[in-house]
Amino acid sequence: MRGGRGSAITLGMGTRSPLLAALDRPPLDPAFDFDGSALTFGALDRSSCRIAAGLARLGVRPGDRVAWFGPSSPELIELLVAVLRMGAIHVPINTRYQSEETAHVLDDSGARLAVVAEGSVGHACTRERASAVTTVVLGQPGPGELSFEALRNGDEAADAPAPAADAVAMLVYTSGTTGRSKGVALTHGGLAANLDAILGLWRLGPDDRLALCLPLFHVHGLGLGVLGTLMRGGTALVAQRFDPAWVVDAFASRGATVFMGVPTMYARLLEHLDATPADARALSKGRLFTSGSAALPASHHQAFARHTGHAVLERYGMTETGFTLSNPYEGERRAGTVGFPVPGVEVRLVDDADAPCPPGETGEIQVRGPGLLAGYWGLDEATRAAFTGDGWFRTGDVAFVDADGYHHIVGRRSVDIIKSGGFKISAREIEDALLEHPALAEAAVIGLPDPVWGERIVAAVVARAGQDVRALPAALGEHCARQLADFKKPRRFLVVESLPRNALGKLQKHRVAELFAGLAPE
Ligand code: MCA
Ligand code: AMP
């Protein structure tokens, strides 16, 4: 674990983490609004104090991991604030995960306590680990479990001293080129420095009302949406899930000023506006629309501007590096680009030998700065491999800089990373799951370009001898649905005689897409 990276933010002087600075806002100011029911800063301050005390009674200590498997809800925000103020570590789990994916996060993080929605996959997993993980249930607790209500209804405790700048605040699990997801350790100081920079750049503050439909288990929604609100104030209007009509209503009748989305959300919003052009008027009233997590097609950028008069502000980031490159708030927001380094963040493009590229040439994006991850949880070797000797983080994304300094992302070094609808997915993880099916001899999973999802997952597979090839795609679909989160399921299975290999027999992954060329859509 790399700890103690330099941070622009000084911690330890106040009574709490700078991530929670907005708890000092007027107590009646609404911080989060869940479809009309507001959680004020004052109420959040008090309830998180009680929850922190409850967690401490259950044996949670600073540095312990507290997992969350539940919906976007007031309870999530209350728990997060409690965990941060007591110096424990928040571990959000993707609620689309199935058992094995969830179990991996619980086991890998060594979660001491987990708050889980009643009857969820997370609940089943913690029940199986009752001796290791204390289960707190959103809903009706079972034997030996506690209800979240009980946690919230205890006495308030005095604040613990503010966590150190290099104390880990969150472990966010993200996919890599290898099969299993890795816990990205993000510190109080690192998050605060990076969020402070991006909030300042985009002029986000107490007068804003953010329409927040992003899932709250990833850095985009949890970091910028939730922690941004907890740092700077303003109100986040939180949706359970993305729905274009909800977004329109947030701007039309609930005073939303800002929307942050992934490109798939913009594609859906544009479908909605094409069908109901009058709704664009509500969005035109907004102040800022941002996009990130995947490339926003220039055609979406232009269509959104045509409908609403707004140039979407596209930026680039990564769980490990935070918000890294951004188009300007003032000045040209150039479609198809991700702009310039965020203040405080250093970005360089390098060749295969980590040598800086000459101007205009294409190379890997490497990042340095106070907002970088402290390390991959429990994976010292992977952490070391992710950095150059002089502290640059290797993103694996490939870009060039144009004559005006705007960065253009052109691809990724690894074909084994897929980005679909803003979720990062490991092709290897899907291949590993597929190969557990007894009918399969080989599998190659790739992402094909898709106008709505960015990339669409497909699999080319070779069956074992004697299998019913016609029945195979359906059987594999069912197999994946049991093993993997829904968004990881290949949308097409192509049964082939053999996969493309070179003379030495090595799979030529970059040629797998050719197998799908010219096929009629399914
Ligand atoms: C849902 N489906 C998907 C995805 N999401 N398929 C592929 N990729 C996806 N991302 C499928 C489901 O399996 C289902 O298929 C069908 O779509 C409808 O499911 P539903 O739940 O209704 O989908 P939805 O609610 O409309 O979800 C689409 C979404 C969601 C809103 C775009 O994927 C989403 O919230 N994405 C945001 C992810 C995010 O926040 N990423 C940030 C990572 P079937 O019917 O066949 O079962 S952080 C990051 O990237 C860095 C830090 C950065 O720079 O931001
Ligand atoms: P995640 O691990 O979910 O944090 O995803 C980070 C990855 O998303 C980056 O490494 C990029 O590949 C991709 N990404 C994020 N923002 C953009 C963007 N604006 N354009 C293209 N790719 C992006």
C-alpha cells in the first residue's frame, strides 16, 4: 500500500475530515433530497453521530471496513458520513453483483460489518459469513442480525479526531485486466484535494441543485455527487435509478441546476428529447451538464446543444486517479475531447518505454498528483506495477494532445478492458466464468462499438466435441446470469470452429472482432 502521498489539504487540525466540511452549513439547509423527502445537513450531522456511536458499540474501529449493499437512500448517506467521521473505511458494493462478485468484495476487503438490503444478494452473502461480518439490515433483521433503525436510534457520541490525510476513506472495487476486481484505496486527503479542484473548476457550490441519477457505488456518483455535496454544500436531488423523465422534471419543477451523467444517459436523454422536444426547455434552464466515465460521441454533444443550447462539459477520470482531465468551464468545450489537466493534476503521454511523447503524438496517459489512489487493497505487487519508478500512474488509456492543448482519447492499451454504459468490465472475468460451463472449450470476450452503450459485450466461443451448438447461446446466457452481474452478460454468443491464433498458438484477441464483421444483427 502506498500511503502518505502529499496532499494540498491539511487534515488533523479541525475536528473532522474536509470531506465533511458542509456539515457546518446551516442545519436546516437540505443536503440530499430523495423525491421530496429532504435530509438536512443538521439531521445528517446528528444521525451520523448516532450511527458512528452504534458502529463503535458493535466493535468497529478506525481503519475497519464497513460494506454497503443497498439502494441510493438516506441510510447510505448517513452511514457514509458516520464511517468517515469515525475513521473507518466505506466499501460500496455494486447492487447488480451476483453472489460470487459480492463475496469477493466482502472477503477481499475483510469487511467487519456490512449494511445490506433485506433479501438482497448482499444479505445472503453476509449470512454465509456471520462469524466474520456483523450484518445490519435495511428492513427486517434475521436471527443474530441488527436493524439499521437500531443502529440509528442510539446515543450520539463525541467526534473522533479527524482522520489523517493519508487515512483510507473508501475502497472502491474496479475491474482490471485480470479476472477479479481490485479494491482501490482512496484517502481522505487525496479525495479532498481532487474534489476541491474539480468543484472549483466547475463552480459548484451551495446554490447548486444536482440532479444525481448515477449509481452511488462508483467514484462518479459517490465521489463527485455525494462527497462533492458533503464538501461544498448545495443539494443533491437523488434518483433511485436513471430515467430521462425524472431528469426533465428535476429541472422543470425542482430547481435542478446541474446534471452529471455517463454517455449512455445522454443517448437516452436525446431519444427522449427527439420524442418530446418541448422538454428541452426545462433542461435549457440548467447551468451545467457534464459527461464522463466513457467517450461522449461528438454527435451526442452536438444534438444536445441543438436541443438545449448547452455544450456538455466532458471530462475524463478513473477510479484510481479521480477527475483528471476536463474541458473548460469558461472557454470552448470541444466535442470529442476531454480538455486539459484538472488543477493540481499532472498528466503526460508516454511511449511503450515510459518516455514522454513528442507533441502531437499518441501515447499512454500517465498521471501524478495528490488525488491518486493510495494503492490496491492488499495487492502490493499490482500497486507497484501500476506506477512508474518516479510515481506516475499508468492509466492504460491512449490519447494525443491537439495544437490547442485539448486531450483526445483514442483507445486503451488492453483489449481486455471493456467500458459499457459507464461500467468498467474485465473481459477475462467473463471468459473465466464462461469456461466454467462444461460445454465450452474456449472463449474470447470483447467489446464492439455501440452507439448507446459505448461498447457492447460479445463472446466468440468454441464448443467441446459433441455439444448441441444451437442450444449453446441460450445455455451460456443463463449461465452468465447466474454467475455475473447483468451488465457483464455478453449480448451475443458466436459459436465458431476455432479462435484466431498466431503461428505459436497465441490467441489474437485484436482479431476476434473480425469474426463478428458483417453478421446480421440478432
Ligand atoms: C444496464 N444494462 C447494461 C448496463 N446497465 N448493459 C450493459 N452495460 C451497462 N452499463 C442492461 C441490463 O443488464 C438490462 O439488460 C438492461 O440494460 C436494462 O437494465 P436497467 O437496470 O433498466 O438499466 P438502466 O437502469 O437503464 O442502466 C443503464 C445505466 C447504468 C443508467 C446507463 O448502466 C448506469 O447507471 N451506468 C453508470 C455507471 C457509472 O456510474 N459509472 C462510473 C464509474 P437485460 O434486460 O438484458 O437484463 S466511475 C468512472 O468511470 C470514473 C471515475 C469516471 O471517470 O467517472
Ligand atoms: P473506472 O475504472 O470505472 O473508473 O473507469 C475509468 C476508465 O473510463 C478510464 O480508464 C477510461 O478508459 C474511461 N473513461 C473515463 N472518462 C472517459 C472519457 N471522457 N472518454 C473516454 N474514456 C473515458
